[in-house]
Amino acid sequence: MTKSTNAAWVLVGVGTQLTAMVVTGFALGYGLDVWLGSKPIFMLVFGCLGFIGGVLKAYKLLIRLG
């Protein structure tokens, strides 16, 4: 594989991981809110944490790409 092909696959992985972390954060928060019967505070908190974690993971992968 060429370097540009590898870079394309890394970018696909970055987008997928970012999306997965945000969706997982919202899903866990929603489940906690339903279980505890609370307002959507946990959904927002875990969604934000998922976004932050996804951005950090994307940053690390993109730094490794060079």
C-alpha cells in the first residue's frame, strides 16, 4: 500500500472512533438517566466526555500519521 492509502484508512478510522465514542457516551448517559429516573444530565455529561475522549484519540492518531 502507498502512504496516501494508509493515510486514507487512518482518517476513516479517526472518524469512526470519534463517532463511536460520542454515541457510546450518549447511550451510557441515557441508560443511566432511565435507570435513575433523572433529567438528561448524565446523557449530556457522558456525551461531552465521549466527545472529549474522541477528540483526544483522534489527535493522537493524527499525530502518529505525521
